[in-house]
Amino acid sequence: MTHRERLGGVVAGTAKGAWPARAVFFLNGLVCASYIASLPALKGAFRLDDGALGGVSFAFAFAALVGMQATGRLTAVVGAGIVLRVALVALPLLLIALPSARGFGGLLVAVSAFGAVHGAADAAMNVYAVGIERTHGRRLVSSCHAAWSASAVVASLAMAVTTAVGLDLRVRTAAVAAIALGGAVFVASTLTAGRPARPRRPGIRTRQRGRWPRSMFLLSPAGTALMVCEGGALAWGAVMLHDGRGASLALSVAAVTGFAVGQTAGRLAGDRLAHRYGPRAVFLAAGALGACGLAAAVLLPEPALAVAGFAVAGLGMSALLPLLFSTVGRAASDDVTAGVLVTRFTGFAYAGILLGPAVIGAAAGWVGIVVTMATLVPVLVAVTVVAGRAMSRLPRT
């Protein structure tokens, strides 16, 4: 067999496994974004104050973290594909249950169940995507995250439109659930079990001497810090422009839109760039671009230019998290270790999403939102340097 024929087989195999992986991310993002967009309506329907809504959000987040960590062992036993088949069907059904819960206690139970399954799906889909990469040797994780981002935008817009025309919350969630359930049933039949294989090459092993590999002590906190920056840009970027720069509400919201559009566009190209130039080179360049964009968004006094800065920040930061996921999974010695490491890393990254907005909000109360957002620039630079150095020490994949 010639090199061209072997390469063609790899590309064909990756393509065959890629679209179900991307579809999984799309469906997960569709349901998750629909839940987030439904929170204001849930708050009104159950007559929750801010504290009670915070309790609901905490229940979701805590359950999601538990689900993520449990998934590492589960994927090692039955495979990520099996976990996804169950989770993708369960998520839409649990989404329907949220507005139908009885009282605040019932809502907490329903949200906790939804969060746990979402966490399991979130971890399993990253394990599955990394498994496709490991099997075929082609980059995939970035485009999968692009599918999640795109579906989140679609779901948010759809929920906004259906809310504006006055559709009941139960009708809205049922419509989303029906679409997601139909897609889940179809996609589930295309997923491979993804059963773990025996070690075939040198790499990271989690059970060696009962300790984490040294690189994970660098990559995991880097993932947390990265998501603090990303969560801060998304949650507080518009607030900074409105309160700190005097921008109109419409222009302030454009900061979030610009960041999301830049992030989605960057992730669509991330796999091709990493394959051509290498993951570490792309990571360093993307981190530098993201830091420059974030610095421009914070330092430029003109709100319109700051919006452009947020778009550049989203474009640069788009590649960082997928590359970290890919690096963690592909450097493992076997699929069992890869699954465990990816789920652990998912938990660290998710913690950053939760901590970021809260930490930034608390700091803004002391030193102001502009100064607080400015501190994210050196944090992002540190993430780029530390994670880039850790990537250079891992086995080349």
C-alpha cells in the first residue's frame, strides 16, 4: 500500500468517525444552552429570588462536576460511546422535567439530575473525540468544540425568539427536547462503543505509583485559569463596556457576540492549523493573539474598538481549550488512561467556568471592573507560557 493510499484511509476513517462526534457536541450544546436561556423563565415560574436561583445554579454545577468525575471510570469499563448513547437520550427528557417540577425542592432534584447527566455527557464526548484522534491520528477536537459553540448560539437565538412571541416555557423546552431527542436517537446508532484498548506505546500512565503525571499538575490548573479568562470575557465583557466605557447596551452586548463569533470561527480552523503547524506552535500563537485582543478590549477607550478586541480575543482563545484536551488525551499511553485524564481535566476546566464570573465580580467590587478585566491579560499570558512548556515535555503525537 502506498503512502497516498494509507493517508487516504486515515482521512476517510477520520471523516467517518468525525461527524458523529461533532453531532454529539452539537446536541449537547443545544440542550445545555436551552437550559441556560430558560433560567429567567424558571425563576419567574417558581418565584425564586436571587439567592434561590443561585442555589439552583450551584446544584447544577455541583452535580455536573460529580457526573464528570464518575464518567472517567465508567468510560474505562463500557466505553465513551455507550455513555453517550444513554446521556444523549436522557438529557432532553430531563430538560422537559425542569418546568414541570413540583416546588423548589422538586426543581433542585430535577436540576441536579440534569446537571449530573450533562457532566457525564460533557466528559464522555471529549473522551470520544480524543479517542477518534488517537485511532486515526487526525485532529478533531477543535471542530467538535466549534459545533458546540454554534449550537449554543442557535439555541439561545431560538429561545429568545420563542420567548418574544409568547410561547409557554413548557412548550419551548418540549420543542427543543423533541429535536434533540430525535437527533440523539439517530446519532446514537452511529457511535462506536469506544471500548478502551491495551497500551500500545509509551506515554502518560495515571496509575504509575498511584500518582498523577507531572504534566497534569501544569495542564490542569492552566485549564482552570484559561476558563476563568474565557468565562470572565463572556460574563463581564459587556458589563465592562457599559459601566467602564459608557457604551450603550446594544453595543455592550456586541462584545459577547463578537467574542462568540470569533471563538466559533477559530475553532473551525483549529484542527487544520494544528495538523499543519503542530499543536504547540498553534497554542503559543493563539495564546498571544488572545492576550493581545483582550488587552485591546480593556485598554482602548473607544467602545467599538473594544468590541473588535473582544472578537480578536475570542479568535485567539478559541484554539486553547481544544488543544489542551487533545494534548492530555493523545499523550496517554492507552485509551483507559486517556479517558481518566480527559475527565479529570474536564473537571478542572469546568471549575474555571464556575469560578471565573464569581471571582471577577468580587474583585470588581474592590478595584473596579476595568482593572479587574485587565488582570486577565497576564493570567492568559501565564497560561500560554506554562501550558506551552508542559506540551513541549509530552510525547510527540
